[in-house]
Amino acid sequence: MKKLITKLALLLFLSTIVFAQNAPIDFEAGGHGADWTWTVFENDSNPELEIVANPDASGDNTSSTVAKFTALQTGAAWAGCESAHGADIGTFTLDETNCTIKIMVWKPVISDVGIKLVKSEGWSMGEIKVANTVVNAWEELTFDFSGQLQPDYDQIVVFPDFDLDGRTSDNICYFDNITFSAQEVAPAPTVGAPVPTADASGVISLFCNEYTDITMNTWSASWDDANVSDVQIDGDDVKLYTDLNFAGIEFTSSMVDATEMSHFHMNIWTPDPIVDSAAFKIKLVDFGADGAWSGGDDVEHELEFGASNVSGFTSETWVSFDIPLTDFTGLTTTGHLAQLILVSDPKIVYVDNIFFHKPSVSIDEYITQIPNNYRLDQNYPNPFNPTTIIGYHIPEANNVTIKLYNIQGKEVASLVNNYCNAGSYEFMLDASDLSSGTYFYVIKAGNFQDMKKLLLIK
């Protein structure tokens, strides 16, 4: 009986070995990778993958040997190298115990690194791409393959310099230490996005618990490169994008007429590190009067945001965008908005509170209303970049001044200096020439004086 139990235990152990990938792929003598059959593809003359001495055996990677891939300028954007089916990495199952893949890279340029897992018949769910953030230094990149759990993978493909913009030179890239580990659960927000305060009568909502949403066709179009799911954060409905490269959000059945709207709003949250080069892009597309894509009258415009131009754009915090529609300068018509496209370097992004909005009453109605008291409104949006609206109310004709001061108390602009009839007024502040920071605006009208704070974020 003991012999039988021993044999069964051995068979179970061997079956586990058969279905585990050969890793780590460290390119060391006696390790994995150095003696594998690597094939280079789509790289013009396809120079071979070389196993060489570590060119920078310091810092994060002190390995003796590494892989060297020469990405030719004349090669395809997706040039890469692949192991032989079966014989190299072996046949294995990808599950929660090994679906986090990490790789060390050393590159002279910033571009995506791609990894793809393939089955023996050539089937794959596609590559996952992560961009390096430093050049001429070793960096470890992490790939989440938890969305590709499958049995019988037997090939790994590496794209060291996946650059759809095209290379300007031959790029020598090194990679090393490919490891497989258990699924890493990324941090998630514990509180919902800030509750919007725009008056519902002046809102067209795509996705927001506070308002009635229009009918949406899809939050992830067939042509995009992203996965989306519905989650709840602190009781608030939120869209969660993973493996996000670009997401196509379509509302072609309920096109938005935003001609009376002034701003586009949304909130995002990401656990991914935000470096200066990381970008988050928002594109709006109007299908034109014919209401059809590619009908000859389509217009669109894309804005780019990141840590370099948005103060407070960091990981693990809700970031608010309240963008004047005038910033979308290429969007010359807004009567048939049909698509919202998000392009992101952060691969995990929570999205909430997506809507267009305007003041609750028209400007003409706003001005002709006679207020009972003097009042200075809080500017909106706040924070803002670069324009914001300041409202003020005058119950009787008077001289009115509104001045803008920096945090040191120095006057930086005279916004209003007029004799005004009784009424309610709005002034649009364009702060394009001012630096990011906290400012104060002060109104004086007769014996009335008040001050409020605004925050400019660029």
C-alpha cells in the first residue's frame, strides 16, 4: 500500500511539472531561455536574437547574461521574437497562480513592450502591452494576464519595441528575467467619485447616478482595445476598464446635441503609477448633420492630459475633468455627438460621472433677473483650466469692480470695472496666461465687498 501511495504522489507531482511553464526565463547557463530556439519576425532582415553579457549589470538587474533584440527602423512596429512551440517554455495552464508576468527591459526609447502567449495551433488572445518609463536603465514591467486564463499554452512571444508611431533609428533593446507569479490584485478606490452639483436641467448625462442617462450603444466598441466591466464603489455605479489602450464609447442611437452645453465632465481613478510621460486622452466625435460616420461632415478633437499638465493627476485618487467644450477646437459642430474615445497609458482606469452641462438658465435669462441682494458666486468649474465663469448679482445700479489676486495678495488682473444696472451677470475668466495655483477674486459695489477663492490647474 505504501508503494502505491508513493507512486500516486509521484504521478501527481509529475503531472504538475508537465503543466508548469519553464521559468524564470533568465538566459543564464543552466537556466531557461539561453538555449531556446528564438525566431525573430517582421523585423526587415530579421537579425537574430542574441544572448549577450549584461551591458548594465548594476541597479535593478545584476544578471550575467541577457537577451539582445535589435529593432530595425525599417522593421514593422510589431517586430518581435518567439520561442519554439512546446519544446522551450513547455505546455502549461495559465491560472491564478501564474498569470502575473514580469520582465526586465533596458531600452533607449519609450515605447510599448508586448507579451503574447500562444497555443500549439497558433491561437492566442493577443498581446498585452506595457510601456517602459525610463531609458538606458533596467526597469521591471508587470503584465496582468488574469483575463487570459487558458490551458495548453506552449509559446511565448516578446515585442521589445512595439511602436506604432514608427522608429526614427535602429533601437537595441535588452530583456531578461521573465517570471510567472500569482495574480496581483490592484488597489481599488474605497470611496466614490465626487458627487456632481450641476443642475439636472442643464445636464446631458452619459453615465452618472445623479442624473438620467441617455441610451448608450456600447462602452467598449468592437474596434477598441480594452475590457470594461460594471462595478460599485461605496454604493456608486462605476465603469472599470482593464487592459485599456483605447476604448470606443458609442451613443449613435441617442446622439447628443451639445450646442447649448458649455462643458464636458468626467472623473477617473487609476491604481497605476503616473509618470510625467503617462497620458490620458479624451476625444469627442461629432457625426455631422447626416448623423452617419464618414459621411463627409464628421469632426473630432482629442485633448491630452497627464501629470505634466494637470496638477493633482496622480494614482489612487479621483481626478476630475471639467473641460470647456471650446477647448475641443477641432469640434466645430456639436449637434450630433456620437462617440467618446479614451486613450490611456494607465491600463486600469475607473470612470464615472460622464456628462455635458451648462448653467441652469440661459445667459439672457440670468442677466435679466433682478436679485434682492448683492452676491458674489463661487466660480464654476472650480478647479478649472483655463476658463471659468464668475457670477455676481447687483440689486441696484452701482459701480462694480472685481479684481483677481494671487496667494501673496498681489493684484494680477482687473476683471470688471463698470457701472452696472441692477441684474445678475456672468464674467468668463480666461486664465491662459496665468500659472497654476490658488487665486482670490474680490468684488466691490457700493458698500458691498466679498471675496472667494479659485484654483487654476494646468
